[in-house]
Amino acid sequence: MLRHINQFASPKNFYALSCKLVHYFGGACLLLFVAGVFGGLLFSPPDYQQGESVRIIYVHVPSAWMSLFVYIVMAGAGTIGLIWRIKIMDVIARSSAPLGASFTFLALATGSLWGKPMWGAWWVWDARLTSELILLFLYLGYIALQSAIEDPRMAARAGAILALIGIINIPIIHFSVEWWSTLHQGPTVSKLDAPSIHIDMLIPLLLMALAYMCYFISAVLMRARCDLLALERNSAWVGELIGERSR
């Protein structure tokens, strides 16, 4: 097991594996996205209270889920790179940050569009919304910190520490609707007993969530490959790769 992990941690092996995985996850993302869009727009019924505006759930909810998931990936990869000094993990953490920031911004923007007809306001200082906004600032702070430090190794260490400090915000976001009285609705899919959402709405929602997940994996692998080539540009395996491509 450890031997396979060490092989994957090699920049050369990671680059070769990522080239293959990008195609698989990219194709899965396209198929899942088409199925989710068709299910959400054509087969999912309108909500009895929110009407057709409920369809924004198929963009808002998966992006909100991904904003938390990507931060956990970023913090986890940064921690592994910090403790075991695995270069690939630093690259994954650095490549995840812009994607996580994009998901978080999309969640906030679509939430604002959804909140206007439901709450009568584009923004309220609700516990869930405020903690999600803090998450966006954490992403932006991580990106700024990486850009401000020239040494990649020092930048990775500083970013990992910042990500670890910010991880406390993840449970706050998740449980905010249960800990405080908020305008944001409570959990519907992740309830312990059973989801309080109709199956015709649940299936497209889960399809869109899987599409977002596959997109993230394919996008982070592509970003990591580019970052890795820049870091390893003087390595022998990069020279061999360029030689093979130039033939």
C-alpha cells in the first residue's frame, strides 16, 4: 500500500496518471451534467411554495457542498505536505484554492439570487451566509499568501498553517442552521432519518453534485499538472517529456 502511495507521490508518475484521469473524470462530468440539467429543468416539479425559482437549487446546493469539500481537500493536502514534505500534496493544495474560491463565490451569488424572492433581500447577515462569506475570504487569503511568497516551499507551509486555522469554519458553516435561529432553511438531504426532499428533485440534485465533483477532480488535476511542470522544469523527466512531444 505504502509503495503505491510513494509511487503516486513521484512527480513523474503523478503527471502520467493525471493525464489519464483527466479524460475519465472530464467525460463523466459532461454526462452527469447533461443528465442533471435535463432532470432539474424538465423532470423535476416546481416547489409548492417557491415555484420555479426552486430550480436554482441545482446550482446553489452543489456549489455550496463543493466549497466545503474543496477546503477540506486543500487543508488536508497542505497538512500532508507540511508534515511529510510531499511536493505533490503542496501542488494539489495550491491548485485547489482558486477552484474552491470559485465554488464559494457561485454559492454566495446564487444564494443571493434565490434569497431575493424568498426573503425580499439580496443579502442578510445570516449565520450560514456570513460563515460562507468568511470561507471565501479564507480562500482569497490563501491565494494571496501563495502569491506573496516567492519560495514555493515556504509558501506551501504558510498556506497549510492558514488552511488549518480556517478549518474550524467548516463545522460552523455546516451546523450553523442548527446552532442558531437563521433564515436559511435547515438540512434536507443530509438529515439523519431521511431526506425531506422529493425523489424527483433529489436525483437531479445528486447528479449535479457528482458532476461538480468530477469537474473539480479533472480541473484540479489539470492545474496541478501545469504547476508541477513549472516546478520541475529543470528535472530530467520534464526534459524527456518535452523531447518526446517535440518529435
